[in-house]
Amino acid sequence: MAHINLLPWRDELRKQKQQQFAVVSAGTAIVAALLVLLVHMQVEGLIEQQNARNSFLDNEIAELDEKIAKIKDLEKTKTALLARMDIIQQLQHSRPQSVHLMDELVYTLPDGVYLEKILQKGTLLTVSGVAQSNARVSAYMRNIDNSEWLGNPKLDVIETKDTDRRRNAEFVLRAGQVTPSGTSAEEQG
């Protein structure tokens, strides 16, 4: 049998396979690097696109917040204007009532009774005065009870005092202001 030396051929084959492996490995590394680069660029593009969307949404939200603030200001202004209109309507409605009140105070006042002080809180009147006798205070209370614009008289204090050889009755009387229909002015307003 002839001796054939296969070692150089095997060495060459091994070198060739190592070169192929090195080329395939380098190619794979380059392809992998390109793939990583492409994926990175794609992800960066998506991130930039999302950041642009977020920026757009932030701007829109800021504009809507400004509009909402303006709407709230307008609602406050509207509420204030409605309250003013309501007050003006109440004042317009109660305007003739004060004239009737003064007229009724004079009309119900009997001879011998003098008013010193009139205090009004809402529809409640507090009247202080001097009368020549207790009977005249009673007559005044009856006149108030029969009045169209006054009602519910209640005597708080009555004191009889002697001054300059006369007897006078100082009194404090409470009454309510009513409308001709019989309801109080507050119930109508």
C-alpha cells in the first residue's frame, strides 16, 4: 500500500473552514450589527413620533385648560349678574311697598300717638313712640291689625310716665309688613 500523506490537505481544509467560519462570523456580526442599528433607528423613530404626539397633546391640553378657565370665569360672571338682576327685581318689586309702608304708618296713627323711632329689618318693623294713654296704643294696634300693608302687631314694652303734670305712655311695638293679599313681603320675593 502506498503511503499518501493527507496531513497537508487536512491542514489546508481546516484553514479553509476556519476562513469560512471567520467570514461567516464576520458577516453574521455585520448583519447582526445592521439589524441592531435598524431596530435602534426604528425604536428612536417611534420614540420621536410619540414625543411629538405627547407634545401636541400637551399643547392641546394647555389650550383646553385656558378655555376651561375662561368658561369658569364666565360662569362666575354670569352667576354674579344673575344675582344682581335678582336683587334689582326684588328692589323694583319692593319699591312701591316702602311708599305704602310710610303711607300706612301715617294712616294708622291715631290722634295722641307720636312716633319717635322706626326700625325695619326685612319685613319686621319696630316702632317706638309716645301716646297720651294706653287706650291710644291699643287703638294704634287695632289700626295696624286692620291695615292692608301692616299686620301682626305685638306690644313689647309700655311704660307710663308722668312728665309736666301729664301722664304719657312710652311704648315699643313690633309689626310685620304684609302685601294686600295677606302674605308677607318676604314670602312673595
